[in-house]
Amino acid sequence: MKLVRYGAAGAERPGILDAGGRVRDLTGVVGDIAGALLLPEALAQIAALAPESLPLVPGVPQAGLRLGPCVGAVGKFVCIGLNYADHAAESGLPVPAEPIIFNKWTSAICGPDDGVALPRGSEKTDWEVELGVVIGRGGSYIAREDALTHVAGYCVVNDVSERDYQMNRGGTWDKGKGCDSFGPIGPWLVTPDEVPDPQALHLWLELDGVMRQQGSTATMVFGVAELIAYVSRFMSLQPGDIIATGTPPGVGMGQKPPVYLRAGQTMRLGIDGLGTQTQAVRQG
């Protein structure tokens, strides 16, 4: 099933897509797509509903009906760096022996089509289409063989990055990763029953209609199950936490010469079965 959060920014309501791709209102059933709602037993109760029995929300999703971030009240937004060998090569960096972990601040989270604001003075803001993994059942020291049972669902993430802040301003990568609007997620949270193999998904991103990124999660250095197990060694994972699993090649930094985002441009990106995002770039 595909779960959504729709409506005005900061006042989103929970919903579910019906067979026709329209949003049905879940307000009378759950408070939000967040927290304990993401536990397996709660998701099973929603899955047992007939979407057509729920109130139809007026408007077409992503075409007049705004969709917000597909998960609310996110506690942690954990990201994995250089998790595709060919992306590491285009970045001029070695393939990591262990997963590289950094963070996006939760204030960066926005809806899939809300747009991206270039930070003041930025000249090297870049794009990164990624598979997002949303945790359902939390835990620490999760075994790799059990890791996928801790997943509530999957979503598209654009790990927008300011490369100068990331690489040249001292400290960790986090400076260039967490600016406001740098974390579009959605359009929907797709439950694992619709994603039988998270290592067999095609990812892509276009800038102004020109294809810049194409790849497959099959080429990840560390797969989803391994990442969940690894991250849980260093922090407890909790319902609603997001892990962004890395990006395939084709980022702006890797172009020759490099290409970075400018106000007035448009990004479109998506993952097969998980939907698409469209972001207008504006000056912040």
C-alpha cells in the first residue's frame, strides 16, 4: 500500500492511495503517518481497510493536491555516503570499507514537490536521488537477517547537497547536507509488500529534461539489510527514522566540468514503483 500526507505545509493529514491513484482520507482512522502508526501491527490494520470505503480527498495528488513529506515527526534522518562504487569514483574518493554515516537535519525535510532553495551565497548545490528506508519496528544491534522486518516502507529521497559547505568549510559533511529544503521525501511511503526486493530498483534524475542520473540499487556497496544492521550498532533506530542509502553516479560534482543547480531550473527524479518528485530551484 501507498501512504501519503496531504494538505498545507505544517498541517498535513494522513491518507492512502486507492486503486485509481486518488487519495483517501485516513484522518478518522489514524492521527498521522508517524511514530507508532509505522509499527507492523498498525500497518496491518490499515492494510485491512478497503480504501474505497474511506472519504475521497478532492484533487489529483501532485497536480493540484499538495503532498507533504510522506512521514511525519521524523526523529533521525541518517544518510550513507559513497554507497555506489561508480559514484565514489566520480567523486575521486575510495570505496569505503565500512558505511559512511552522516546526518541531514530534520528541518531540511519537505514535500516531494515543494521546491529547493539555494542557500545565500551558494555556488555548488547539487542533486542526489536516493532510496529512502523508513524504520517501523525499532531496535539496537539488529541482526542483518532480521533487518528487513524492521522496515515500515520505502520512499524517494533527494539528498540535496551544497558541495562547498560539505567539503571545504571544516568539520563534517553535515554542513552541506541539512539546509532548509534539502530533504524532499515522498511522494508516498510504499510498504514492503510492494517492494519484494529493495536491491532491484531503478533510480533516475533529470535536470531541465536532461537525464543526469540513472542507476540500480543492485549496485549498492552495502545493501539495505546490511545498512540497517550497521547503523543500529551506533544508535537505536526508532519508528519513523529515515535512512537514505546513497546515490548512483551522475551528480553535478561528477560532471566534466561540474554542473550545479541554478535558480529557475527544475529537477525531476524517481524510483520505479515509489513515485516521482519535481522540484523547482529558487534562490533562498
